[in-house]
Amino acid sequence: MTLLLPDPARATGPAPLVVPAAAPPNPRTGPILQVDLGAVAANTRTFATRTTGAVMAVVKADGFGHGAPAAAATALAHGASWLGVTSIGEGLALRDAGLHAPVLSWLNPVEADYAAAIGRRLDLAVADLDHLEAVSRAGIGARVHLHLDTGMARDGCAPDAWAALCRAARRLEVQGVLRVVGMMGHLGCADVPDDPANSRGRTVFGWGLGQARAAGLRPPLRHLAATAATLTDPASHHTMSRIGAGLVGSDPSRSTPLAAALTLTAPVVATRRVPTGTSVGYGHTWVAERPTRLALLPLGYADGLPRAASARAEVLLRGRRRRVVGRISMDQAVIDLDDDDAAPGEVAVVFGPGGQGEPLVSEWASWSDTIEHEIVTGIGARVARRTTPAGGNR
């Protein structure tokens, strides 16, 4: 099958450009990111059983790198009833994909296209008077979630400005301009359940709800807990929990086994035998202490392998863990085969669920001194994607 550009029926100039249709991804010819929607389904069901409130599937950043429309549809089919994103653009993309569930967008500049959001039935988080005014000017009928800063000093209304925001929102509600349907906050230390910041955050959220009610607001939706708090802190659940990283298998609290949804593979493109003293990569940070065989993988930091993991990371090849040696470069990584061999085209597993002994995303995060979220959202566009449907229950 080919695509013809432009339409030959209307072409008056040179012959149309013939664009071959893309071939299915081949793990022997390039890196592959395998997305297992069955894991997303299983994780969604887990969270649905851990709270009595609604589950919002947060699919920002292209579903944490897993494909937002597919991850969203899977979550909605297995226990979620809401979707969450940061930008209006992300929300509109879900609508364009045919998803009709409620969608909340919570991080937009004052100049954002709020009229488009209202027209496509996106709920909007509002954290200050400027944003509230911008939303009110965009049209009648906005659904607003007032966002309170409960202790992170980033997005969210500062507590000393909260009462004024609530009063202004109530005036607009009485005028019929908008409706305040929700109140939200976020806990900055929920991955450490005993951290006193969590108790303070819950207290601030409760105070903020009291201030909203004093202003005459009665938001039916109240959401403070994200993945970690949903798993470890029932007092933070309220009427809805926002689940992002947990959908794709990452639990920052390390309290609950979840199903990993990604497997990253790359083919060996070349091998070579090297003597003692051979230096590898930029800066010659690794020097062979014995004769060994090296294998080259066509995957580097432009594809999402953190350079910081150099000399610590491992991959799985021929059933054994193999160490990455030298610095990970933009397009390449070298692995030490020791006394073993490999042929070009053999496939290395960079990370996956761990069932065959391959590294986990959490290990790559540790090797890189970062968090799993950064690893899974950082896989580059050059890596081909392949998606496995949810299918049956796990």
C-alpha cells in the first residue's frame, strides 16, 4: 500500500510523490518500545479497588510515554471514569481521538484558548484571579476546579489568596458564567507515607474546603491524592484520586506491586573482539582490563537512555545481564559480552517487566539518579512503538 501526494486527480505539475507505507517495526532492524495495555488495565483495576472515590486516569505527557489515547481508553474500560492532562492541547487531542469522558486540564497560561476548552467540554483548573478572569471571559458554561497549593509552592493558589479566589469564583457562579465543580491540591511527599508534610497538606486542604464553603461554594469533586497517596493514605482520598504513574506500573511509595507496561529492546548492530587496554567511547572512561568482546546497540541519550547511567546500566542479551561500558552517546551504547559472543541482529532487552531477568525501569532510574517517570517519558521519537491490546484479565 502507498500514499500518493498530492491527489493525482488534481495534480497539474510533476508526477506525484510516492511515499511507501511504513513497514511494521522489526526488532532486528531498530529499537522497539513495546506497550502492554494489559498492564494498564490491571493497574487501573488495582487502583479502583483501593479507593471508594472515582479514579482519574492522568495521561499527560502522552500517557507517561505509553500513548495517551490508548492508555486513556484502556483505563476508562477498566475502572477509571475521568481523564486528567496538563495542557488544553492534550485534552483536545483526547477529544479528537473520540474519547468523551470528563477531562480536566490543570496547567495553562493565562493566554490559553479557554474558549476551545469550554467548547469541547474540558474542565479547567484555576489557581489565581488572573486565570479565573481569563476563563470567565472565554464564554459561558466553564466547569472549574479551584486549585489550592497545599505545600509545594508551585502550581496552586497560595493560601493567603485562597479566600479571595473562592469569593470571586462564587460571584461568577451566581452570575451564571461558570460553575465550580471541583477543588484540588497535591501532596509533595506522598511517596514517604510518614512524612509530616502529608499531614500538613491534608490539613491545608481541609481548611481550604472550609473557606470555599464559607464563600458559598459546594464543589462535588474533591481530589488531593495521586498514585502514592491513593495506595498509602486513605485520609487523602476524598471523592476522587488522580492516578498517573501508577497506571503504567510505577509506585513512588514502593508499597504495592504493579504491572510494568513497557519493554524496550534494541538489536545488536556490530560486535568486535578487543584486547586489554582498549578504550571505549567519549572521554575513554572505560578501558578493557582483559581481552573481551563488545557489542554495539543503536540506542543512546537521544532515544531516552540517560547519559548519567553510563558505566552502571545493564541490558539482557542471550539470557544474561550485560554491562554498558563507556559513555552512552547520542545514538549508541556499547555493552561488554565478556567471554560470550553475539551476532548482529540479536535482540537485547534494555528494560521490561523483569520476568526474564531483564532490567526494570526502576533500575534504570537508580542508575541515572532519577525517578521512573523521567525514564518512561523520555523515550525518543526515533524508537518505534508497538502496542499490545489489553485483552483478558491478568
